[in-house]
Amino acid sequence: MILEAAAGAGLAKFGAAIGAAIAVIGAAFGIGNIGKSSVESIARQPSAAGDIRTSMILTAAFVEGVALFAIVVCLLTLFF
Amino acid sequence: MRGDRHFIIRLAVAFLLLLPISSKSWAEEQGEGKVDVKEIIFGHLSDAYEWHIAGEAIIHLPCIVYSNESGLKVFMSDKLEGGEEYEGYHIDAESGKIVNAAGVRPFDISITKNVLELFFVCILLCSVILLSARWYRKNGYKKAPGGFIGMIEVVINFIDKQVAEASIGHGYERFSPYLLTVFLFILTCNLLGLIPIFPGGANLTGNIAVTLTCAITAFIAINAFAPKEYFKSIFWPNVPLALKAIPLMPTIEFIGVFTKPFSLTVRLFANIMAGHIIILSLTSIVFITWQVGPSVGAPMTAVSVAFCIFMNCLELLVAFIQAYVFTILTANFIGLAQHEE
């Protein structure tokens, strides 16, 4: 039973770490896509660079927000 | 260019010269025990009944508790320091909150660190905005504002036109006081959370209760002022009957009413809390590595300082972005509710 308890605690840390890593992979893909399309759009129409830059930063904040949902869940499993 | 190079060289030399001083104090403090990183980080993130400024300097704050048995009790938190009991109340070791002898929390409206910081933010915001308003009342259209008032005008104009009017369109004036309040409040709280010394440094927007309250105000602003068509579009939307009869779309729309403020809450909370944790962890690296010895501590201090500078700049950007994102999303939702067709 002590082994079970120890395994439970260890499993929580393992799950939290893997979850955070997978969330970061998703966020990296998303923000990379945003960067790619924004740079291409600026190359196509340099005069719209200001608007495109604003949209890029805004959209990146949303994608990061979703990744941080996953971080919050991982922290919950770690500490509760 | 030459000035930059000289500055960097001088900075590096000053840093290297400081190292012998640090290694001496390291030898003295060797017997103090292990550095508890978790306590440092959670101590800075969570709310407390006193404000711990530096070392021994602590500001004790009043505790105001009410329960049906003992009535209203007001006392300074130093009576409860170190786990002592006062008038039947003590601080629970696990949760850090005041509980009575049975472990039940009373109705607790103490002035905690976060509450004091909230007061400070309110005083700061009210004084800045009301003083600017007084300038405009006196000088109106006669003069163009300069300096500080000009900067305030840029910010308010940006939120009023680029965010409120662009998202809500016709009738945006009703909501711009709320949107400006929420933007400036979140921005000020975020920025004050980055300042490490009193009166900044309390983790306000990294506390889910505070962000939940901001989201509840957004919920009220979106739903309480919405015309009938908005509620019709939730419960009987303009979609084929098959999706309406089994209440698929209405259910999704109804859940959507609550997921929007929820995502506002979690986005702001997670971003700011994660930033604080990162900066606190990077700073703790200095203490952990000095415990091993100066040979490990010195280079890791340099690394930690460099990373901390970078992370602080990133956190500054995140502070602005998160305030802006909260405001523009709320404005978008208000606009959608107001102009449902």
C-alpha cells in the first residue's frame, strides 16, 4: 500500500510533466503557423505590416492562452 | 557604439568585482539550512495576512473575522504569528487561512496583502484618471495636452476608438467606461505585480479570485445589457429545425455563454501566474546554486540575472497584451450581443 501511494504520487508528477510538454508542442506548432502566415502576408503587402503585426500578436496571445489552460490542469494534478 | 561597448565592459567588471563579497557572506550563512524553493515561490504567489517586505521587515495587517458564536473580531495579524492562537482563532498550517478551534473558517474580510494592493491600485488609478479629467475640465479644447496628460489621452483614445468603437460600433459609449476601467485595472495590476518591492509585488491578477471577478463583471456587461434578440439567438437560433429540436445548438450556445468568461478568467490567471513562477524560479536558482558553492553559484548567478532580465521584458509585454486581449474580447462579446441579427 505504501508502494501504491508512492506510485500514485510519482504518477501525478509524470503525468503533469508529460502533459505540460505536449501542451507546449501544440502551442509551438500554433504560434509557428501564425508567424509563418504573418511573415508571408507582410511580404505580399508590406504596407499592411502594422495591421498584420497587431493581429499576429493578438492571435499568438490566444494560442498561448489555450496552452496555458493545459498548464493550469498540470499544476492542479501536481499539487492537489 | 563605443559608448555601448564601454558600458557593457564596466557592467561586467562591476559584476565580477561583486563576487568576492558574495562568497564571504556565503561562508557565514552556511549553517542556516536548506533553501526551501517551494516556500519562496508559493509565499510570493499566495495571499497572506501580513506583507513581508525584506528580511525582518514585515507589515502586519488587520484581520477582520465574524462568526455567529464569537461575533466580530478585529485584530492585527501579529497576534497570530508563528501559529499562536488568539481569541479562539489560529492560522491553519495547510491552507494559511484563519480557522477557529474546530477548523471551520469564519466570515473573513481581513485586509490581506491582496486587499491592501487592491486599495493601492484603486487609489493610483483614481488619482491618475481624475487628475487628468480635471485638466480637461479646466483646459478643454483650448490647449493640446502635453506630457503625462497626453500619454493618458493616447491610452484612453486607443481603447475608446480602436477597441470599443471598432468592436461594438453604434452605441459603444455606454460600455466604454467599463472597458476602460477593466483595461486600466488589469494593466495596473499586471505591472505592479512585476515590481518586486513594496508597494508593488502582490500577485493580484495571478490570483484566480481576482480574475474571476473581472470575468464576472464582463459577464454582467455582456448579458445584462443585451437586447431580446441576443437571448433569442441563444435559445432559438437561426439554424435548421433538426438542430434546434433536439436542443443541440441551444445547449451549445447556452454553454458558450459561460465558457466565454471562463476562458477570460483562465487566460489572464494562467499567463500572469506562469510569468511570476518563472521569474521567482530563476531568482531561486541563485540561492540553490550558492548552497553548493561559489564555483557553481557565481556563473549561475550571471546566467540567472541575464535570464531574469529577459523574462522581465517578456512579462512586461505579456502584461500589456493580456490586458488588451481581455478588453478586446469583452468588447467583441458585447458587440456580438448588442448587434445580434
